[in-house]
Amino acid sequence: MAQEPSSNRVTTPRQQALDAGSVSWNGQKPVLAAPIRLQAEGMLVSAIVLDDRG
């Protein structure tokens, strides 16, 4: 006998995406790409904010 989904079940956006088939997960730890190294040019955003604050 198939179990019907509960209509009062709280779902997360992640579960909704899984249910809709927008994303999939095989149960394994994800393999992430290497981080991208940014070139350091110009002012830091934190320095701009501090300068703007006076």
C-alpha cells in the first residue's frame, strides 16, 4: 500500500527542488570545483565602506 504525502508536511526550498526534479542528490558528499583566485586590484570593499562612512 503506497503512503500518501502528508498535506501538512513542512518542506524546505531544498526539498521542494528535489521533489520537483530541479536538482538531484546521490547521497554522496559533493565534489566542488577548485576556488577561483581573484586578482587584487583597486580598493577593498571594506575600505570603500569605511571611507564612505567618514
